[in-house]
Amino acid sequence: MYNGEREKVRFLLLDSPETSHPRLGEQPFGQEAKEFTTNLVENAKKIELEFDIGPKLDKYGRLLAYVYVDGKMIQEELLKKGLARVAYIYPPNTRYVNQFDAIQKKAQKKGVGIWAIENYAREDGFHPETMDTDSKENKSKDCLIKGNIGSEKIYHTPDSPWYEQTKAEAMFCTEKEAVKAGFRPPKR
């Protein structure tokens, strides 16, 4: 609610992977970013919006803001977890761009979230096709652990009973690498 109305808000200076784009579909880490944000907002005691000095609305009528839940800025939290990248830098709405860049660099260095997949997140957006070429073709010769995104990100080792039937959407050389990319082993 903003000024007594339910409003859509666009996070300033941020781009996260899509969950249901008409052309792009669901992108890796899109669902995680959505669930993380939804959880923060739904469990917040207090939500605050901070506007920059430029326009308050985008061309779709969404509020352009920095969003705080219980004193924490959502944009910073998404960047720390590697669930978004710094993007859509349109002056004069650039108050936190340097701060966000620094947080993003730390996430990149740690290789978390979108930064766990080589060449997936770039300056011009997200490139899920790199998972197919880089992860499957280039790694498949040496890396045998299959990552399946589906509804949950699960990895399977060659000794897993589901290994043969698993569609590899990412390939990993070690279980540690799979976990770092946000995957988990099967429950059974």
C-alpha cells in the first residue's frame, strides 16, 4: 500500500532473472529471487519506500523506489545473495549505484547465485543459453554431476538412481560446486 493504494513497485538499479516472461520464460534463479523477495515482504513488520531524485513512475506506471523491509534494503539483500545484478542505471536515479556495485562485486567473488554460472549474468542481461553450451557441452567431458532446475534445484551424481533419466540443465565437476550454485542432493 502506498498512499492508501495497492501499487506495483520496480526496484531501482536492479535486474533479477525472470519467472514468467512471455518470451524468455523462467530463467535460472528467477524463482529463488521471487520467493526470497516475497518472503521478506510478507513477513515484514514495516515496509518503506525511498525515492530517488528522478521520476517516481516508469513507463508502465510502476513506482520506482528503493524498498526497505524492517530497515533492510531489499535491493542490497538480493545483490548479496546473487539473486540480482546492478542494471537499469538511468540518471538521475543513481543514488546507490556505487554501493550496489560494491555489493555485487563481493557476490561475484563468492560465486553465489547468478554468479555461480559462468557467463550467465552479463552487462546486457541474463544468458541461460550459456548453461546449455558452457555447462553441458564444455563440462560434460569431465564433469558428470547433473543439475536439474525444475521446481527445485536438485543435482544427481552418476550413482544416483535417477541419474540416467535426469535432464542436465547444468553440469558440475564436484558436489561442492553444485551446492555453491544453489543445488541440493536428492532426498532419497
